Amino acid sequence: MVLSSPRRPSRTILIIANYHKGLKAAAAKVLGVTVQRCRAHFMRNALACVGKMDRPIVTAALRTAFDQDTLTTSKEHWAKLIDAFGPRHSKLAELMRRAEDEVLPYKSFPKEHWARIHSTNPLERLNKKIKRRTNVVGIFPDEAAVTRLVGALMLEQNDEWAITRCNMTLETVTAICDTAPMDPAKIAAL
């Protein structure tokens, strides 16, 4: 998922993705943006580091770090959790050390955006909807038929996100965007 500037749609300001080293490196080098690691996928990875008996307490503890009001307090709480988990769950503590800068970037955006940008769940839901609708058809007569169906689903989803589920208003997104003109020569040199 990509969060772009409303004033300059070609200007990406955040990428939300599952853990992918290559994507993270490319986003940093080419676009100069942060990659927000999907919080839901991180939680699955974290819970895989502990036994079944410890999963409820680990889940609750990690949620307390995510529930903090600021990035600073989240990072402080995160560090305390790493220290607390270290002796008994060293794999989890190491995962948390490596993932801190990937899981918490959404906290640097306005609080009203956090629920929309901390995971890839909206995009995954859209992909499931497309898969479900295309599976009903089964065999398409040609490529244009697929494009029409998927295009219609995307337009429908765009309207739903823009109107009925609008948590990120144009004003709040504009407030966090860099509006300085980009130098095409710098972009080409990357």
C-alpha cells in the first residue's frame, strides 16, 4: 500500500508492506521513503517466536507498545519489552530489536491516520474481494473482460474509501506532505 501526497500524487510519502528486504532497500534508495511493516504480519512473526502458552501475554504486551500516544513513548515501551522478553524469549527480543524502525513509523503521522496505515489489511481485503469476484466468473472471454470487472471493483472500492470510510481527509494528509518542488535531475540521477 502506498500513501501519496494529494498535491503531488507522484510523490510517495510512505509504503506499507509485509517484511521484504528488497522492497525496503528500493524504497529508501529510489523514493527516499520509509517502509511501514504491516503490524498484523509482524505480530504473527513475533508469536511464532514463543510457545503457545506465552502467546496471550506477548500479544497483550506488544499491544501496549502500539497503544502508546506518541512515537517516543512507544519506542521507550518497546525497549522495556525487549529487556523483559530477552532472558526467556531471546528470538522474540532479537526480532523486536530488528523490527522497531519498521513497525513504528506510522506513529510519526497524525494520530487519526494510524488505524489506516499500520497494516496492509485494507489492501488484502481488496485483493480477496477481487479474487472472490473473478473466481465466480471462472473463465473470461478475453483480457478486456478481466480489466472491466477488476476496474469496476477498484472504482467501487475507491468510492467507498473516499466517501464512507474517510478517516484520512485531504487536509490532514496535506499537512504532512512535503510541497516543495522536486528536481527531475535528482530523481533521474538515482
